[in-house]
Amino acid sequence: MEHHEDVPRRAQAPQRADAQRNRERILEVGLTELTRSADTPLSVIAKKAGVGQGTLYRNFPSREALVLEIYRHEMRQVADSAEQLLRRREPDRAMREWMDRLARFAMAKAGMADAIRQATGGPESPEKPAHNPVTEAAELLLRRCEEAGSIRPGVTADDLFLAMGGLWQLDPADDWQPRAARLLDLIMDGLRTGAAGR
């Protein structure tokens, strides 16, 4: 009896890995395509992701489900990247790189604003990331930088998001990266002014 039960379990592992890869591929292609045009048909997203429409609908039964999961997925990626960066970099370098990740998320959110509005049926304003995982990640980075003496003490996540508010003026369809990098460098210089370790 045990022998029979074992076979499906072994067979399930690669299937699960494939299903996970398919899901991530759909989210990745969905982000790109819906940023380009809020009206991109789901059939186009499925085709470019290399999956059948059945697979797409099994994962995301509606356009709304897909749009909101792309948004949540991107937000989780930004939040989770804070600890990964802190493991590999000095706190202030981790902070600066994380700001780049947050800028990319802000631009993706702005690019997808129409798709998000359609999905939620209401105004979804990309004003600032007032979401717990991202706020917690910002606080973690700020506190580590403060402990290391690389930024001025007492800066909050809210301060940081307000300072980064200029990002929301950039057009995601333009070449926004150089302007965003300049803005984030200015903010980082400001954070370093008055740091204990300087």
C-alpha cells in the first residue's frame, strides 16, 4: 500500500514546480503587458507566457484576479527584497538599492493604474505605498542604517515616502530611470547629512 502512495507524491513535486513557474511567468508577462495597455486580452498574456488559456484561468479565474495578484506579487517582492539586500550589502547601500526597487514598483503601479482602476471599480491612486509590508521594509532599512550611523537619526518610513513623492510625477512610458536615479541620489544624500558616523 505504501509503495502505491509513494509514486503520486514523487510525481507531484515536478508538477508543483512547473505550476509555480507557470504562475510566475504569467505574473511577469501580465505586468509587462498590462503596463503597456490596460486592455491587453488575457489570451495574449497566456500566449506570451507560453501557457494555455486553461492554465491561466485555473490560476486567475478573472482579469481582476490577475491584475490584483500582479500588484500584490510586486509589492511582496519589494518588501522581501529589503532583508535580502541587508544580508549582502552595507545598510546604506542596501537602502539605496531598495529605493530603486521601490521606484520600479511605483512606475509599474502607475503604468497599471488603468488596469487596477478597472479591476477594483474605483479610483486607485498611486500616491504613496501606504501598505504594511513595504512600510515595514522601509522601517527595517532605516533602523539598520541608523544603527550603523550611516543616516541621520529619526527618519520614518512616512518621511521617506513623502521625499520620494516626486517619483509619482514621472511618466512610466518615458525614459524615467535616469531622473528617478537622480532624485533617489539626492534623497540618499539628504539622509546621510547629520549621520552619527560621519
